[in-house]
Amino acid sequence: MNALLIYPEWPDTYWSFKHALPIEGKRSAYPPLGLLTIAPLLPEHWKKRLVDINIRPLVDADLEWADLVLVSGMMVHKPSVLEILARCRARGLRTVIGGPITSSVEELREHADHMVIGEAEDLIPGLMRDIEDGKAAPTYRALELPGLDKTPLPDLGMISPRHYSAMAIQYSRGCPFNCEFCDIIEIYGRKPRTKSPQQVLAELEQLYERKWRGSVFIVDDNFIGNKRKVKELLPEISAWNARHKHPFTFFTEASMNLADDPELLQLMQDAGFLRVFVGIETPVEASLKEAQKMQNTRRSLLESVRRIQRYGMEVMAGFIVGFDNDPEDIFDRQTEFIQESAIPLAMVGLLLALPGTQLYRRLLREGRIVDEGGGDNSECRLNFVPKMDPQKLVEGYRSILRRIYNPEAYYERVRNFLNQYHPRHYAPRSFSDYSAVFRSILKQGVLGEGRASYWKFFMEAATRYRHVFDTAMTLAVMGFHFQTLTRRICGTEIEPLISPLQVSYETSE
């Protein structure tokens, strides 16, 4: 049997980095790790082919070759997923849909022949046997969370790493916290499960053997969810990286309590971590308590950010507006915090009530849910009725974006970060390539808006920050992506902000 694995297209969001990737000379930020991990679980005698639509288009010849199509994605991929499934159905191709999207979008069962809900390690072998025997069921649901010792090495032979900005590995699943708006704890549980250090080193070795050099994204939703285990892993990574002359630098996602643990911060710095994404969400304590994000309360968020930065790690952070307890001045307070904290890449979004979350269930009970949403919290559209006037909320959100991604404000944050940036191990990445520098100059310094700000920063990167020139230029190019997308978000007409305010209360009755 010929199995075609398809990864859907990323929409143009802050997370896609679509406007930065061409300057870097890449086509996509990260490879489709879920499909690469599932591929080894398919029967050995099957032929396999992977199409990442972010790398190349899905062509008719791919579908003609296939006997079975497997698609995986997240909620934000829904339009692309539906288009893929429609093309397959038009050809009579059998389809399997999996990934986090199946936990949120019920209608997918109408478009795919088989739906896998939950983690797939225990489900795929049985599903494939059932397909071969002609008795596969419409839905396969994981009844328990598998141990990650069952997770195979990703099949890197299915991709060309050179097309991606960074490679990706996974160490753990699950998070011990209880944020109301988060679907991670609903899908992967609140007890973090981890791979062994030996499994992680085997994945690093595989990347090394494939000639990859540069950034490795540890894709865990909370890398430090099990601190004891992480502290056992990090010295192993550090030793492996040293033995191989530091071919990799790392970045990941973590909770804010990382700042409370100097030992862990030192271990991450020693291992080569240069960036960490944290969910700050808001400087308003009442809104944090509303969201049950207690790990961010009773602390100085500003000092916590600075403590992480002092260990040679750039802080990239998520921020949210739209909580019930947000005050009238929330938009000014968010902007001031982002500027003062020297966080260059601030992912600011409107609160989104994702299906399956505690937030969605609460708002449903209150009769405030409009629809399931699209998974992109930078769309100027709400899927619930907020306490604040919707028009004021969206306009305030846009005002944050305009201010923080104004070129002067953005480069000021980058400078403030670089002034205190002292990484332990620094491996130049794409901007050691002169062609990437040339593309940046052409796109930003010749054709782009904010040219004066760019040239001022470029000269500083080449002189004052020449020891971290690659990081400086990477942040300049990422800023171009954010600035481009911000102009689109802030320039669009405001459509019905919450799917006309004829909210249906039937679902809550």
C-alpha cells in the first residue's frame, strides 16, 4: 500500500514567520514532527511519501500515487486540512485525520474516513491492521496517555532539513498547571511524561548524522514541567553538545517558574539554550487569577524576565487581552510592560475560547460562546462575548500591535536585549551566510518601510553588536515579519467582531 502523509499549510500568522523565511533562505519554520514520528509506526512493507505543503505544493501526481492519505494538523490549519480532504474525497481516496485538531473540530469526521483522537502511538498499529483487513472504524480514540518510551525516532529520511529554519524534537508531553484557556492540559494531561535522556541523545545524533547544524526547537509545551527529570537530561545534552563541538543551539517553551530556579537556568545555559518562550499573558494580577495562571502571580514578572535573560536566553513571550478582569488601561499596560521588559518577539493575541478547554465550558454555561473559533488569536474576531465592548477590545488590541511593532520601538527593545545578552555557547546560524544578509538589506533597507530605523540598527549590529551579529540580524528579520503582519492586521476593516452579536443561547440551554 502507498501511504501519503500530508502536512497542511500554515496560515499567515505571527507563528508562521512567512515574511521572514524567504530572507533567511528557508521555506518553513519547522518540520512536521508528528507525521515524521508516526511514519515509523506504519507497516514496514508499505511505501511512504510525505508532502509538507509549506515546502512544496500537493500535486495530482501525489494523489494518483496514493492508496491512503494521512493528514495531521492543529486547529489553525483547519482551512488547509478541509481543502486537502476535499481533494482526496473527490478522487475516492481513503483518508485518516489526526493531530490536535481532532480534539477540537468535531466536523472533521464528516470529511475524513477515519479520525484519530488523542496521542497515536497506541492507535496507529491497530488502525493500519484494520485498514489492511478492510474493517477500520470511523473513529479511534486514545483511552489513556501513552508513555513516551513507545515513541519511535522520527523518520528524517522523509524531509530535506535544508528547507527548514530549525529542526524539532520532543522531550515531554503534558503540563502540571491549570490555565483555564489552555487546551494542552486537556489533550496531554497535567502529569508530564518524558523521554529518557538516551532517546533524546539518539534524536540529536540522528540530526547530526543528517548534517544539520544550528537551531533545534524542543517543542514541548512546557519543557520544565518535570523539573527533576529535566535536570537529569540537561547535563547529558551539554556533554553531547561539547563532544560534538557545539553543533546545536536550543530553544523551547517553559513556564514562568523557570525564573525561580537558578540551577535549572544554569543547566539550560550550559546546554546551549538561547531562547525560551514563556506565557506571560498579562501584567494584571486579577486577570491572571481569573485565568487560573497562578504560577505568574505573587511575583515581579519584569524581574522574572530579566533573570532569565541574564542567563543568556532571549525571552519570547505570549500576551493576551480580553479577560473579564482586564481594566480600561490594559492596552497601555501591556505595551509598557513589553517595552520595559526588552522582549523583542511579543506574541500578542485576543483571548480565544478553544473547544475542550475550561474557558470554553465556562463561557458556554454563561451563554457567551459564539462559535468554535479558528485557532488564530491574531484575527480581529472573537468567538465569545467579552465583558469589554468588542469594538473597543479589538481597537485596543490593534493599538498594542501598532505601538510595539513600530520600527523605532521594536529596535529599541532589541537593543535593550542585546545590551545584556551574553550566551555561553553561541553558534552562528543563517546570517553567517552573506546571501541572507544581502536579502535582508534589499528587503528591509531598500524596499521596506522603516528604512531609516533599519539602517541605524544594521550599523549597530555590524559594530556595537558584532559579537552577536547573527542574533541581531535574525531579530531584525523577525521584526520585518511582525511589522508586515501587523500592517495587515491593523489595516483590515473590522468585520462583525463576534459573528454578529446575535449570540445563540441554545447551546447552553
